[in-house]
Amino acid sequence: MPNSRSRKNTLINLAGLLLALAIASGGLLGVQARLAHEEASLLQGGGMVELSVASDPSPSEEVDVQVPGTPLTEEELTLVIQSLESGAEPYPHAPGQSQLSMAEAMEQGRSWLESFFMPHLGVTDFHLSEQKTGCYLWTVQEDTPLLSYWTVTFSAKNLEAELILNASSGQVLDASVRCALPTQSQDTEDLMDFLDDYASSFGLKEQSVLIENDGDGDYNSIISPADDSEMADSIPRNAEIYGRTMYQSIGSQGIFAALNVNRIVFSCPVQGETPDVDYVQAKEILSIRLRLTSKLTE
């Protein structure tokens, strides 16, 4: 009889242990499922988020970037540019059914940088393998999906970019990129080709090209005093700056594609093999802004 009672107690304890393990496993699975659901909801939603992303490197090629939405017409682009230049206060909102999700906006921005922007600088194998990505959906006019925009930022080693995408079409309306990577020398013809390809991506008829030489630029017009990024901190105040802005009119309603290029050159000390000898190395940061505008001045 005692042995029978002992075996019974053992079976009860074993059953209780198995039940506890089942509850714990179910709870863990429930937490994981809830976290996955919350992550998916975040990437489908609006607001502002910053993520650290690591992905497997793969070679990039210069290709025509396909936007996920329907490209804007000339009339729609005109309204969009007017809203961006209006100076109205932006406010955040959640994406509508016809707009890009946060995940789609980040992917579109990454693809545009890798497949369109960097190959035009001669960097055909560029890949954002590790970067911090920020994403923010905003508008200046309520209940008007056409006038909503995703601001997508990328911060990686030797590259920082801020892109403004139309939330409905996914087209890049404004891109500011600072790059310290080795790039091909860009002469006037190369820059004109770059601008022409950007203008052509909107599907409107290109017209004349205007070139404006900026001469020596103002440092604060390129790197904002409020910019506390690593790259901005590395640039001395006495850096030499060379720049120019090029415009190409597209369509017939006063829209211009604009390309602003500034080359920032500065010297920095480099430790050589002999500790007593100081070496100086010239460094260069290329600052490029591509955008649509209705104005021929900065």
C-alpha cells in the first residue's frame, strides 16, 4: 500500500511538472506572437521610429527603380511641390490604405540609394549592410492623401541620407546625402546625366538645363549648426567648400529638377610609422541634394 501511494504521488508530481512546463511554453509562445504582432503593427503604422538594421551585403546595379505606387501626374506633382514649399507646419498621422507603410517606405528609400543614387557616383557595389534608419509620416493638409510624405533617414559608416518620399507614389521628391566614400570624379557632363536621369524618373518631358555656379559656399548652409552627427563633427570650420547647383525644367507647369553639389575638402593629421613625424592627409566629403522645386534659387 505505501508503495502504491508513493507511485501515485510521483505520478501526480510528474503530471504537475508537465502541466507547468506546458503553461510556461504556451506563455512564451504567446509573448513571442504578441511581440511579432506589435512589430508588424509598428511597421504598418505611422509616427516616428528609429531602427538599427543589419542585412546581408549584395552587389547593387544601376537600374530603373520601380516605385511601389502609381507615379504622380504633372498636375499632382505641381500640387505636391507647392505644399512642400508652402512652409506650413507638418504634423504626423497614420498611413491610409492607398499609402506606403513604414516598412515599404524604408525599403523604397534603401533601394533608391543603392540602385540609383550611389551608382551615379560610380559606387556600383554599395549596400546598406548596417545602418540606423528613421522613418516619419507627416502631412501639411488633413484628409489629402496626395500631400502626405515619408521622411526616411539613413545613418551608416561614411554616409548619411535624408529622403522625402511621397506617401502615395513612393517617388523621392527630395534627397540630401553626405558621403565620405571614394567616388568617381564628377565633371559637368556626369552631373548633367545624373540630373537628367532623376528628372526622367518622373515621366515628364525634360526641357532646357540651367547651370548656376555657387562659388564658395557658406559652411552653415551645408551642415546645420544643430547637426550633431559624427560626420558633421569631423568637419573643421575652416574647410574649403566648392559647389554648384544645376536645374532642369520638366513638364510645362514650372517644375524643375535641381541638383546641388558641394565638395568639402579638409586636412587632418595622420600618425605615420615614425612617431616624431606628423603627416597630413586631405579628406573629402561630398554633399549632394536632389529635389523637385518651383524656384531657381536656394
